Amino acid sequence: MDSSKKAKWSWALYDWANSAFSTTVMAAFFPLFLKDYWSTNQSVTESTWYLAIGNSTASIIVAALAPFLGAVADQGSSRKRFLLVFACMGIIGTGALWQVAQGNWQMAIFMYIIASVGFMSGNVFYDSLLPSVSTKENVDSVSALAYGLGYIGGGLLFLINVLMVMKPEIFGLNDASEAIKLSFLMVAIWWAVFSIPIFLFVEEPKNDKVQQKTNFIILGWRQLMSTFKEIRKLKVVGSFLLAYWFYIDGVDTIIRMAADYTVSLGYGANTIIVLLLLVQFVAFPAILLYDRFSRVVGVKKALYFAIGAYCMICLFAYFVQEEWHIYVIAVAIGCFQGGIQSLSRSIYTRIIPQDKAAEFFGFFNMIGKYAAIIGPPLMGYVGLVTGNPRLGIVSIIILFIAGGLLLTRVDIEEGERMANEVL
């Protein structure tokens, strides 16, 4: 395997590594365990509110830090160092959930916030390495490859964890609760082991414009301030970030709150497990097909299609009456989730200056996480006030519609031209 191909696969494998957190922990076992083990004396709507607050708190922290840290990383050519720090934070926070005692929902939420900050902040620097392992011609495919590996990797470990929960005696465990707690530790180990290749085989571009070896923080702060001015000049970047702000929040809200919503409708853990497995294993072939679909119709039209599909998913979720309805929704999410994420990342890579990738991806993640401050609480609050979680899921449609309308203002070709002029 030549060095460029090794670097591409090593970079993509980090998605395989940390997707175990988003699948087993964020989407599945943490929401379930929070309701059934860590907050047993709380109502369904109260535990939903705690989860929403935990997700939003982590998002606020990441949104506040990401642009500044991205600027520092670019100035010091230290994207991989920051990735290592935040990956370790996520791994430690996830592993610590293994030891949180029953009824201690406060500590569970605290460790979840630590792990989520590590997961989301690490992705700022992971994403910023995409220009280092791809070209303009293959950036869409490389981005899709990573998301595809993420769905398979996260799905495989989740499948093992599910078997542990359903048949704990086969694994020498006492019950399902012990299996879930052990799953948190397994995610941490999985994340750590499969992160190794990106640190060994991906070369980070050096910033030759910076002569000083110290004061990267001061330089990073100055660069951050100048980026606000640059975004005003790179109008396509600003327009895309605004559109992304809305529609990706809807996606993130569904990812984080789907299990909780399913429980609120009265369905059990087995339904949630099947739902999540369907999403993971449908998403892998779907994202590869969606990459081809975007080449035929264009990336922008492909994004419109995915946004429209998510609106229909939210609407259909309101009318769920049978268990098989949940599975139809899972398949639909699997068809579009990876596509909308991958295309958003590759489009953004095209329209930003590559020598400031970490800094600009800091803004990319900041915008997404500031939007996520709104989505989960919106869903949780609407459900809490009305007493009807179905209205909560429908409220998310507002985010998709706003994002789709704002996307009409984005001219990708003009954005590529302006990014090249900056270089």
C-alpha cells in the first residue's frame, strides 16, 4: 500500500474508532441507562430533560473552544496533538461510566459531558486533516469512506454489546446492567486501539508562515480574530455555515434523542437495539450509493433531497402506532444520515483555505454545536410542556426547513474560486 493510500485509510479508520461512542454510548445505552438505572426515581420527561441539558452543555463547551483551539492548532502545526488530547478525554470519560453507581444520575451526566466534549472537540482536528489525505477530485469519496467505516465499526461493536446485554450469561456476566456498564469500558478500549493509525501514518502539513516557536496561543487568538474578517470576505463560507447551522442540528437531535423518543412512546430496549442496528448497517451501503448519487445530480441537490427526507421522517415519527413503524424510520434514517454528514464536510472542505483548515473547521463545528444547543432542548421542552413527545419530534422540522432555504444562497463553485484566491 503506497503512503497516500495508507494515510487515507489511517485517517478514515479514526471514524471507525470513535463512532463506537456515538453509537453504543450516545445513541443507545447512555439514554437507556440514564432512564432505567441512573435516574430510576425520575419521570420519563424529567430524565429526557436531564439528557437534553447534558448534550447542550457539552455542545456549549465545544462551541466556545473549537474556533480558538483550531486557530492555535494551525499556528503551531499541532492538529494531531489536539486530536490526541481530546481523544484521551473522550476515552477516559467513557471508560469512567463503567464505575458510576446506580441512582447517581448527576455523576453519569458529568462523565457523559466530559466524554462528549472529547468526542466532539476531537472531531474538529480530525476533520481538519481531511485536506491532508485527499484531493479536490476525491474529497467526496474520502469523506464518504470515513463515514462508511464509522457506521460499520460502530455497528460491529454495538452488535457485540447487544449480544452481551441479551445473553449476559454467555459472557460470564450477571445481568444486562453489568453488560451495559462493561460496554462503556469496551467502547473506550475500542476507541483507543483504532485511533493509533491516524497518529502514526497521517502527516500533518506544517505552517511555514509561522516563524516563532512560542506564543502559539497569542498567535492563535490573533488569527481567530482575523478569521471573522475573512468569513465576511468569503461570503459563500458564511452562507453555508448558516444553512449548516440549522439542518445539521436536526440531524444531531435525531441521533441523540431517537432512543429516548422511542422509550417515551412505550417501546422497550429490544426495539431500540433493532432500530440502531438497522441504522448502522443500512447506512454503510447507503452512504456509498449516496456518494454516487451526488455525482449524478450534484452535491447541492443531493443535500436538498436529504433535508426533504428528514422532514418526512420527523412527520412520520409523529404518527408511529406500531413497532414496525419504528423500523421503517430506522431504515430511512440510515439511508440519509451518512450522506448529509459526508457531503456537508466535503463541501466545506472545498470552499475554505486549506492552510487554515483546523481554524475553519473549528467554526464549522462551532456552528453545528451552537445549533445543537437549541435542538435537544427544543424537543425536550415541547414534550415537557405539552406532555406529548410526538409534538417534540415534529418541532425539529423547523430546523430542516430553515437550513434548506438558506442553502439556496450557497454557490459552491464561487466558494471554491474565492478559497483559491485567498491561497
